[in-house]
Amino acid sequence: MVEEFRKRFWVSLALTLPVLLLSPPVQKAVGLGGALSFPGDLYLLFALSSVVYFYGGYPFLRGLLKELRAFRPGMMTLIAVAITVAYVYSSAVVFGFPGKMFFWELATLIDIMLLGHWVEMRSIMGASRALEELAKLMPSHAHRLLPHGAVEDVPLEDLRVGDRVLVKPGEKIPADGVVVEGESSVNEAMLTGESRPVHKKSGSKVIGGAINGEGSLVVEIQRTGKDSFLSQVIELVKEAQESKSRTQDLANRAALGLTIIALVVGALTLVVWFLVMGKDFAFALERTVTVMVITCPHALGLAVPLVVAVSTAIAARQGLLIRNRVAFERAKDVEAVIFDKTGTLTEGRFGVTDVVPLDRNMGKEEILGYAASVEAHSEHPIAKGILASARELYPVEGFSAIPGKGARGVVKGRKVEVVSPGYLEEKGISWDSGDVEALASQGKTVVFVLVDGELKGAIALADIIRPESKEAVERLKAMGVRCMMLTGDNRLVARWVAQELGLDEYFAEVLPQEKAQKVKEIQGRGWVVAMTGDGVNDAPALAQAHVGIAIGAGTDVAVETADVVLVRSNPLDVVSVIGLARVTYRKMVQNLLWATGYNAFAIPLAAGVLYKYGVLLSPAAGAVLMSLSTVIVAVNARLLKLQ
């Protein structure tokens, strides 16, 4: 369509120049008198204008038939009626009917309409270009490894699940898979919105289209074609851009009403100026044509779709995938966000939260180092949590497990034991620390470190709170949104997390099947509720909420129960969803107000209400104003940004 309007515009514009030179009103206006008149000039003018009407006006005449067949007269109907009335009336004047010719206004009107549509189509293309950019992320070939060790370059469509490919430094990963050899950092910014390169090693999942960093990787392909992450993202973006929104329905109804108003006001304008005011038919007709041209609801028709296209593209670039357009619009009204705890507000893994020295001669780092050195030989979740938090490890001799109580070993010639409170009771070792009591009262797991039989310190572990969670809660509360938490964990742990993050409310020991009922209870308070979870055991709750947000979906973007899918495991993206919904709605309202307000002002002006003050718009001037409003709406949509 862009190419069609561009071509028709330039051809029509080229023909418009001789039409202007041959038109008597134009010759008179520029002081040429009849200098360019010659026998048969009006017939040549008629012929050139006919080409402009039928060739340049074809898209509008075609649109007229399409709208009438659908019984939905709209902007194409207005344009087609305006140019047809001008063409038929002017043609009749050429062949003897008394009156003035509108050929020059007909030609300039069609030129401006074609130009306006060309600009509109380019704006729409620009707004939807995110899909093309996403598709370009994929490389054209891959280095497939053969069983005997050789490498062959193959097109992406030849890759199969189970194939192994070599990804060299700086190259794009050809398909979703898992690293089986090598270590590198991978840039996934264009896919997930994660700005920092992500470290990948054997066992790490990688996404097709991501850019490999400094190391070589051997990747085993797990998903190709339509099953790939990128293909699912493209499909979701496409569906979201094509989906209807409640605001768009309002705009369409307004456009239909505006069309009816234009036709009625146009007819009344003709009757009033010709029959009531006694003006000649040519003047009355010019007013009618101007009314219908200036009322064309192009801006109204584009007001919402352009914003939808732009906001969806922005969301996709940030790793926010909109599945349900209506629910996304509802996000602007969200009054309460309910977070699942494990894997959403927390990382879903055990980690050290506190180290409490119980002996003045040993500091926190030394206590942690001794404990981690012993636990490095254990597979217990507590051991892994301690090991992940230590900065320094020492060689261990004589490691052994204490069944159900902990582990022991010799570190730097000293006997080190990492044990449970039960072990201390069993050995009659007393400890009296308010700090340790406070940690236990928070539901944290506490273990003790003994060195040569003497109690040196305590280590508290819990599900690690994500560093972004506190900021997310603070920003949501600043936006006037209440923050709550649902968890199956015990009340002590839930209370600790809620206090750490400053949550307004929390619900503990809630079974997965009870989560949806809790969401329903909170909705019963009259609030618009968003539920944020991992999309697996939270599925019923996500479906129950007004807005279901699946967080940390990673490469699994097809979370069926969610309205919005967040690629990253980052609670701050929930803030982005609500923020984007609000700025999107504001842009829609701005565009609708501009489009309807413009028409409310322009229609009386076009009808000639200010005629006695010397203000009179020609059809061509009306077309300029109409096109200008369309361009403003398009530019305003493109200015939408995620704060």
C-alpha cells in the first residue's frame, strides 16, 4: 500500500501542474488572464482531470465500494463522494452546464489525500517494523558439527533437534539449545531486554538470535522453527498488534458517527447556501465538498491502532510480551498487585542471609570460609547455599557427614564442624544470642560452626530475596498500587519477606489450589487486581486475576493462562507493564481528543460559519488541515516511550 500511494501521488502531482495552468480561476488568480487559453483547452483540462480522478482517486473509489458492501460508510466514503461530486459537476460545466469548474481543486485534493495516506502507511509500517527487526536477528547459516568432527555450513531450515552446532565469537546463536562445550558471555538484549551479557557455560540454555561474546560454544539444538523462542515472540507481537482493544472499538464507533455527521452536515450546507442564502450552486457545492473533506476521520481511524502497534513493539523489545490486549489495557487501573513468593520475589534457592560471630576472635568472613570449605564436599541444599556465598575456600582433610546433623572436616589443621541446633543440644553446648533467636524467629534455617569443639558462629539461610524486589515494591507503592504476597511457605518466613520488602499484606501457608480463591477474595474488596507468578502452579490464580502476569518465563513464552508474559525473572518488569499500560492509554486518549476535537472545530469552519468575517476554506485547504491532523496523530503515537 505504501508503494501504491507513493506511485499514484507522484503521477497525479505531475498531471496537476498542467491542470492548474489550464484552469481559468488559477490563471486569473496569478494575473495571466486568458494568456494560456487556446481552442479545445477545456477539453484537454477535462481529459487530464479525468486521469487524475480515475487513476489518483482509484484507491478512494475502491474503498467506497468496500465500505458500502460492508454497510460501514467511513473515511473512504467521504473522500470518494467529495471528489466524485467535484468531478461530475465540473465535467458538466465543460459540456455546457452553467457554473464554475472545480478541476484544479479536485486535482489538488486528490494529491493531498494520496500524500496523507502515503504518510499514514509509512507511519504504520514504521510502528510495526519491530517484527521485521526481530526476524532479522536470526543468522542465515549455522556451523553444524558432523559425527567425525568436521564442520559443515548449513541453512537454518536444515537444522534438526539434537544437532550440535559451533558458535564462534561474535556470531549469532542459530537456534534455541543448551551449551554442551565451552564458556562465554552472551548478549540477549534484543530478545529479553537484559542489558548485561549473560554468562553461559556447559548446561546453560541459549536463545536463537542472541549474540555470542568472546568464547566459542558448542550448542545442542533443542527447538527450531515455529517452536523457537523468537518465533513465539514474533507471533505474540503480531497477535497483540492485530488484536482489538476496547479503546479501538470506541474510535471505530466515533469514526462511523463522524461519517454520518459529515454526510448530513454536507447536505445541509448545500441546501442552506443554495436555497436559503441564495448563493450560486458552485459556491454551495464548494462548501459541501470542503465539509466532507475536512471531516474525513483519518486521524480518528489511526488514533488507537498506531499507539497499539508502537506500545506492543516497545514491550517486545523490553521482554514484556502482551498476549491479551484488553487485559493489558486494564493494567492501567490496577490497584493491587499480588506476588507469588518463591521464584518471583525470591530467587527460589537457599542462600546465606546472615552470619553471626559468637567468638570475638573470629570474623564473619573466616566463619563463612571455614564452613564453606567443609560443605564443599556435601550435596545438601544448605551446603550449596553456604558454598555459593563464600569468597574463599581452604583445603579439607578427613571430610565426613554427621547423619541428620551436619558435616565435619579438618581445615588448616583445625577440626571444623557445621551442625544443626539439635547437635548442640545433644552435645550439651549452650548458646545464648538474641541475634540468633531473632533469625530463627524469622523462619530462617540456622546452622552453627564449631572449631576445635568451640562454638564460633552461626549462619542463617533462607530463600534469597531478589535484589530488584524491594525497588519494585517501592515504585509500585509510589504509583498508588498496593503490594501483596501469596505463598505456601510458613508464616515466619512470609512475615520476614513481607517486612524486608515493605509489603502491604501477605498470605502464608496457602496451597496452590487455594491461590485463585485468595485472588477472588481480594477482588471482592472492589480492587482491580494483577497476579504475578511463575505461570506453573500459579496458573489458576493468573487466570482469576484481572491481569495475569507470568514472570521469569525464560524461553517458555507460551504461558497459556497469562495475559502478559515477562521473559526475565525481574519484578521490576511488573512496574514496566503497569507504567506502559498507563502511558499507552494516555497516548490513546490524547489522539482521540485531538482527532475528535479537531473535527468539532473544523466542520463549522468548513461549512462557512465565518464567511461574513472573510474566513473561507477551499476543499484543498480543508484537505491540508485534514492531512495535518493525521500526521500529528501519527507523530504523537511514535513519541510514546516506556519511562
